[in-house]
Amino acid sequence: MSAFSEEGYIMPGMYVMNISLNGRIVTQADLRFYNRKINKKVAGDRGNSACITKELIPFLGLKDRIEDKLVYEDNNKCAKLDDLPGFTAKGELSDSTLYLMLPKKYLKSEGNKASNWENGIPGVLVDYNLALSSTQYYQRDNIQAARGYGTFGGNAGPWRLRADFHSAYENDYSEKLSFDWDRIYMYRAISQINGELEIGEDYLNSDIFSAFRFAGVSLQSDERMIPASLRGYAPEVRGIARTNALVTVRQSGRVVYETIVAAGPFTINELSSAVSGVLQVEVKEQDGEITFFEVDTATVPYLTRPGQFRFKTVTGRPLSRSRETYGPAFGLGEFSWGFSNNLSVYGGGAFAQGYQSLASGIGHDLKSFGAVAADVTFSNATIDNSDQKGKALRVNFSKRFSESDSEFSFAGYRFMDRNYYALEDFYEEKRNKKTKYFRGKQSFTVSGSKHFREKRASIYINWGRQTYWGKAASRNRYSISFSKYLDCMNIKNIGLNVSVISSQYNNRQDSYAYLGISLPVGDGTGSYSGTIDSGNMNNNVTYSEFEDDNRGYRLSGAFENGHDSQNLAQLSGYYYDNAGREDITMNGTWAEKRYTSLGGTINGGMTFTKEGLARHRSGGQGETRLLVSTEGVENVPVGRNTITNSQGIAVLTGVPSYHPYEAGIDVSRLPEDIEASSSHVSNVSLSHGSIGLRRFEVNQGRKLSAIITLDDGTHPPFGASVRNRQGRELGIISDNGAVWLSGLNTRDQPAVHWNEERQCLLSEVDIASQDTTTIRCLSMDKNYEG
């Protein structure tokens, strides 16, 4: 009874709580509250405290000299933080949070502290993407096909093991089945240098040197560990599909992204920011036609903050597409140093037997005039016993015009003289002596965009060109698109889109022109589109309807005419469902006198830990994820479109690495018999690739007002606590045994506690009965007084 006379008193025991420091939640932990001697130096000290263990101290970010002087009590387990003047602590069971206040003079500088990063728990995982199709061609055999790619992985402490795979099956004339490992590697964070160590197969993604595949060891700065304003960007792929097409994006032969897109213009902007260099894009239409184009992802190298140093070191041997090493070993290094507020110096070198190259450059922030980077690379390669010395010049420029809402980029202009050999060129010359290898001569990419907010219109332009030494043909690609929304009479938000794309690849010219008009129709959208492709014209009418971005469908009817076809009809449908544990799409097409096709994709993942096995949405090729546990309670909504499974766990994907992430229970969607004692957890900072773990206190069971009686007919004392076997409080007894109980069930063996001990167990028969409001508390053969 005396405990409840003290405001904020928490009974001794274990509690799952958030820890908030100066208003910011830094972690979640199992906290033990215990009684101790009152510290008269601390105002309001109630002699009841949470035990802050040595394992939790790093999350507070104390200065080293302060942390070294900390004294521990309770058998050297709990830090005496109240020895620090200005420290206060207050536990709140209502939101399951321990609020700590510490003067900033005791804390390290603010920022994304490495001490807050969690390595998560051990486990294994798989992320997968599967595409299935069955096509009956006109007057030909039926062809079934299946394609899949993904990542297997395992976590132990700070180490991550990953294995990317790709598989395909097709029964065109004969059955063909393949399965290949694209990449096997392991990595871990090195927080002391804001870097990542990687061992195994990788792709050289460099701001200075050309990309190629290798097997070896790399140590490099990780942009995700630094402020977001200094990070790079993810490249974007744009194109046009005539039908529901399979789009595959590759880097040096490895599949980095694959999806099925609906007919019309498409944009892929989900690529990893780690992807760079030239990407190969394959568009496979439902009628079997395949088109190719390339996308150069060159950009202005990042500027570095004053005094900051970034680096990348790599050593290994080149790796073929069949995952066999070849050629001499190489070593490579590059750096960027922030010389001043607006000037960065960068450079590097690459070395192998018979090859040397050195590069140097500057990046300059021109403030209102944009940002520019320029560098020069010198190479010396021994080819056929002859020294070939050359140089390459590169200039990048980017400017965003905020006042006019537009952006211009002249990215990746590079000129290489005839005797210049990139490291990749050197290895190809050595490897393919009998095959003519054309080295790059000149390349550039120009892009620009402009938004007209008041006119609700925008325009996007891109042009890229690559020429080669000893080869008259060049690679060219340009695209321009214009979009606008307008109102006409009572019809609002009529959309207009015009796109033109042309690409030259391996002496083949592909050109497309697209016109699209859309307008609201009932609960959905109706549209017309026309596509001109190499003399063929496709006219398409579509109706689409979407439900909260989770489900939707599209129905289309089309006529195609041109030199290949004359007014041939086509009907197609496309459906997607993102509301479950997997992202699912289904599509079907009937093309007159050509083919009938059915297909679909499944995109998901599975994670297995000591907590159990959970299916979930794809984690993006083994990326960071958070496992949420509700201690065995299923159907608890956590995050968007995610509920806990029969084991009471769910996995949230898309979690950022090294930066705060907030996960929570959606209390608005809780079932009637479930109650959450805390609604959210915030600022969970996980290291790259980790499987984080957070537990929520959730009670499941009946809610009722009852009277608790003891064996002798009396009642437990006022203030006694009803708890389940996990220690969660289900209710507090008031006068004459009256109590409001929530989460009451026989599975959790609820008991009544007072004097800091469990005194009796609630009758399972009474709990199960729907007719009684009186519940007996059965003796545990202890001598107590009511």
C-alpha cells in the first residue's frame, strides 16, 4: 500500500521499455526495476530505480571520460547515473518508456552515433522474385517459362553472409533449366572508420575508375553512415513497353533488378544506390520480341565536408561471368578529401602486373552556379610487349534551379585518347587477344528537367552518346517526355503524356513515340494510348482501378496495324496485390493470330531466427530488416499491411541502415481481444544487413470487471497487482477485491502479487466461465494475511 502513495512508483520486476534520452528514444530493452537507498542529492528520488546495465551505457553516448568514471551498484550491475549533477530518471508504464535527462556537457556531439547501431540477432534469410508465364503462340506449341532471382543470407554478430542467385526454366522445343550463383560474399561494418569490409565476389563501383567484376577484398567508406545530405543517388531507368513486358536490368551480366511492367512508359527508380557504371536493360515483350538499351549512371562525384576523408581500397582478381578468376591480381585505391567548405580534392590509383594508372581531380561547389568536378587519369599498359601511355579527361556538372523548379546535369563527359587503357580495357585485351575489343573514345550524358507547378506540367530530356576507337558505329540514346494535367468543363485532372525514345545499340536502331490521355471514370481511370514503333502503330484503351495502393487492376483493349500486322485485336489484363506478406501480380493477354499468354510474379522473403520463421515482403536482396515480436500473440497489426503470424512475430522490410527507424503497433486496427501496453518504438538504428528485434507488450484475452476472492472468502489487499506469467500487469485491485482486467486468459496463468511476491493463482475454471464475475484466487500453500 505504501508504494502507491509515491507518485511514479514502479513495482520491482522486469519490464520491456523504451529508453528516452533528452526527449529522443535511443533503444528498447528489458529493464529491471529494483529498490535501493534513497539518494538525497537527487530531488524526488523515490528509492526505486531502473537498472542501467553496462550493455545499455553505449546507447547514452556519454563522453569517454564520463563513462570511465561511472560507479556501479547492486553487485556491480547497475550504473549510478544519479551521481551526475542534473541527471533525472522517470519511468512511465502508460507508454512503456523510461525518460532520462542528462546535461549535454556529459554527452558526445550529436549525430548518427555508432554507439547506437545495433547488429541485431543471428538468423538466416532469403529474398526472392519469381516470374511465371505460359504462352500459346499461334499455330505453335505452348511454352512455359519461369525465372527467379534473389538472395540467400545468414547473420552472426556483425558479419553478414550473402549469396545472390538467378534461375530460369523454359520448355521451348526442349526443356532448359539453369541455376547460377551470381555473387557470394560476406561483409561487416567497421564503425571506427565509418566503413565496410567486404570479402568475396563484388563489382567495382567507383567514382573514378570503370566498373568490372572481381573476387577479392574491399574496404571502403559507407555513405549510409554519414549525413543524408552527403549521400549519392540511385540511378533511374526509363523506357516504353508495347505489352505487359518483363524488364531486366543487369550490371556486368548480373541481374540487379527484374520486374513486369504494364504497357506504356515505365520508370524504374528502386535500384540500389550502390549501382553505378553502365547498366544493360532488356525489355522482353509478351510476343517474344526483345529490345535492349543501356543507361549510363554517371553523376557528379560527391563533395566532401571540410576535413572529412573518404576512401575505397580494393585488391583481388577479375571475375568472368562464369565466376572464374583470370588475369593478374590488382590493387586499387581512391579517396576524397574536403579541403574547404566548397572545394574537394580526390584521386586514386590502380596497379597490376603490366598496368599502372593514376587519377587526380577536384570537385567544386559553385553555390548558385551548381557543382562541377573535373579529373584526369593517366595510364601505362603493357600490351603485346609495347608500352601504351595515355590519358582520359572527365568533366561533370550539375545544377538545380530552385527558383524555376528545374534541374540540369552534364554528367560523365569523358574523352580517352587512343593509347589510354582503363583497367577493365587492359584485362579484356589480355583475355581476348583473338577478338577485336573496341575501347571507348568519347562519352557523355546530358539530362534536364523542368516543372511548371502552376501549369501542372513537367518536361524531362535525356541524351547519351558513346563512341569507340576503331569502330565507326556509336551508341546513342535520347528521350524526351512531357506531361500535363488539365481540367475541361466538369472533368478534372485529365492527364496528358507524350514521350519519344530512340536508342542505337549494336547497329540496331529502336525508336518509339507514345501519346497517352487519361481521365477519371467512376472510381477508376480511363485512358487512351498510342504507340508508334518501327512502322507499327498500337492503339490502346484502358480502364484501371486501385484500392489504397494495395490492390488494383487494369483492363485493356488494343488494335495494332502496320507492316507486320493489319488491325489485329488484343485484350489484356493486369492485377496486383501488395496487401499480403508477398507482392503478387497476375497478367493475361490474348493477341489475335499471334499468342495467348498468362503470367504472374511473386516477390517476397522469409527470415528465420530463434524467435521463429516469418514470411514477409521482399527485403531487397538481403537488406536490413526488423523482426517484431508480440510474445506469441498473432494478428497484431505492425507497420503497413503487416500482421504477426501464428508465432506472434512479423518482419518489417525497407528499414534504413544506420539511421533511426520507427516501428509501431497500429492500435486503430487491433482486434477486440488484444490490447497493447505500448503503441510504438522509435529510433531503432540497425547496422547494414542486420535482423533487428523489438518486442511489444501485448495482452490477449477477455476484458471484464470482476471481484477477486481468496480461499477464506476475503479479498486481496488494496493495490495488489494481477499479472500474467510474463510479468505483464493485467489490473490493480481496489477496495473489496474489485478489479478491471484486460488480456485475461488461462494460457498465461494469471496470479495476484503483493509484498513483491506471487501469492495465489486465479482459477482457470472461473476465468473460462462466461457467466461469473467472481474469480477465486487459489492458495499456493503460503502463509499470508489478506
